[in-house]
Amino acid sequence: MSRIFPPVSLIGVPTDIGAGHRGARLGPEALRIAGLAEALAAYGVEVTDRGNLDGPRNPWLPPVAGYRHLAEVAAWNRATMEAVYAELQAGRMPVMLGGDHCLGLGSITAVARHCRETGKRLRVLWLDAHADFNTHEVTPSGNIHGMPVACLCGLGPRELTHLGGDAPAIRADEIRQIGIRSVDPGEKRLVKEYGLDIYDMRYIDEVGMKRAMEEALEGVDANTHLHVSFDVDFLDPSIAPGVGTTVLGGPNYREAQLVMEMIADTGRMASLDIVELNPLLDHHNATAELVVDLVESLFGKSTLMRD
């Protein structure tokens, strides 16, 4: 590897509190069993596993006023925010092992605070099949894992939009969404209104993954903190069946590898989420093993030595 990474801290957040299927709470252990820590250590990365955070159990209740489990989601995200922020303050790279994607709210709120305090520019790459820009008014389910981007941009309940004390945590122009192919009807209007920069699968089909990633990474420089929020349903379900919200037509293995390698080429990734892995829906932990393979590429694995 040409890049020296800061020491990495793995933070397990075992909850499916924001999801519509049970099982994502088992994701952190599946990634550990698949050898994530060992794989990174083999590339010269110093890895410390901080174990799992704790929080309220999933009561599995219906939505109230358009939100399922709002208080519990807020509690898990506060814990995530505090844990991620502590690692950044210590000069380490937090790798959050979810859990469902509502947890991206806590991790990115922490990263945004760190960027404000250090004078870094924030760039978030949101790798996902879904835009996650729902609100209680347009959500078809009330599941908060479909709302974190909206909450980060200040659109949602105060318990989530003001998680870090400020709202919004980020601006819409600080996020780039890659691989999107499922946006709910009401969500489409909000995405357009807020001007999200989305590289959906049609655009990727038209111009190719390389060009889409070049555009998404444009402007990333030495003063940029690059945060990657990797929802496993970003991948096509033919290669990654172990998620609760599969959507056909996602990136194939080579496209996904290219995404990860191009992110690695920037040398600017400073924090990472891995979310929505559901071992209950997987086949012999194959999806977790694929995720570890792709994360290795984020940390510099390549076929040849490249400048």
C-alpha cells in the first residue's frame, strides 16, 4: 500500500431499530466472523475492535405519527455519534459496523462536528440502493432507516435533526449518492427540491461507473474529510443477498470494486459505515465475505502496484 492509514477502530452497533426486517443487528458479528479485522491488519492497518455499543431493544411496534421507534432510534444514534466522535478526537479512523442505515445519522453527525472543529471540508459518499430522504409525511412504512439523509439535512423530528446540537448537520451539497434505484413517490419531490446530487443506476448505465465516480469525487483534496456510508444493498442482490431491502439492478462485482478502488485512490477516506448486512437472509455468510473483500479495496487492495 502506498498510503499509511491512521489506526482503525471497529465500532459494532447491533440494532435493527430503524429497519423493516429483523436481523441487521447481527451484522457486526457476521463481519467479524468474515475476518474484517484480520483482513485490514494484513494490509498493515492497526486495528482495534471496540466491541459493541448497547442501546434499547427493538420493541417491534407500529409507527407513531409517521415514525417507528423514534425514541429508540434517537438513543442508538446518540451512542453512535459519541463513539464515532471520540475516535476522531483520538486521531483514529472509526469504522461503524451496523446495524441498519438509520445509524448513518449518528456517525455522520459526529464526522460533521469534527470537520467544523478542524476546518476540514466534508464529502459524504452514500453508497445505497435508496435515497433515504423520506419524512414522516411521505414515508410508506415509517421505518427511519429510510430517513437519515433527510434528517442530516435538517428535515425531520428535532430528536434526530438536532442530535449534535446544530441543524442541519450537513448541507445537501456535501453528499453524493451512488447506485440509487429505488426512490418513493413523495421522496422524489423532496430529492428534487433539496437538489441532492444523485448518480442513479440509469446515469451509471449511460456514462459508466468510472465517469460517475470521477464526478462524485470531483473537488476532493487534501483538506477534505471523505466519509463513506456503505449500505450493503448498494450491491446487486445476485451477489449480495444478505440484506433486508434488496433492489434488482445494482452494481455488479467489478463495478463495486471500481467504486472502492477509486475511493482508495483519493487517499482521503477518513471514516466508514458498513450497514444493513442481515445474516439471517444471507447464504453461509457469503455477503459478509464479499463486503470484507470490498472493504479491503477501500484500504488499498489492487491487482497491480499503482502510482
